Amino acid sequence: MSEHSHTPLHEKPGYEKADIQLKWVAVVGVLFVVMLAAIAIGTKSQFIKDKNEVIYEQVLQPASPQLRDVRAHDEALLNDYQIISRPKGIYQIPIEQAMQVMAERAYRAHQSER
């Protein structure tokens, strides 16, 4: 037989005789960066889409007909003239005008106290 012993490569002492393949490391690195950028852009665009949907649902979505009726009724209560009780002399006036009347009364009462 032969005088040389055949030991597997992984058992031979020493160092690795081949250099790393820099080309493949660079390719894998560039692919990693490109995938990371694509994930970041996709995540950001999904976040913006979801945010816009929430804004539309909470702020911009058209009001229901029932809500519009309630608001119109409330608006009429605040801004219309109406007779509440003629015998008692109770009348409804628009809220802006009522606030002016109350402010004038308070001012006159304050002036008369001086």
C-alpha cells in the first residue's frame, strides 16, 4: 500500500487555502439592502393608506341622513324665532341675539351698581 495516509480535509491542520468570493458577498449584500428598502417603502405606503382610510372614516365620510336631520333641527333651535308661550310672553330668539341681550343687561346692571 501507499505510505501516505489519506485524512479528510476537515481533519487536516492548517488554514483555509481559498479566499472568500468577494463578488458573491457583494451580490448578497446588495440584494439584502434592496430587499430591506423595498420592505421599508412597502410598510410606509401601507401605513399611509391605512392612515388615510381612518381619516376618511372619522372626518370626511358623508354624514348619514338621520344625523343631517338632527343637526338641521338643532340649527333651527339655535337660530330661529319662535313663540314659546304668548300669554307668558316667552319667545325664542336666535342664540347670537340672546347672548347680546344678556351681555347688555349684565353691563347695564353692572353700571347701575356703581
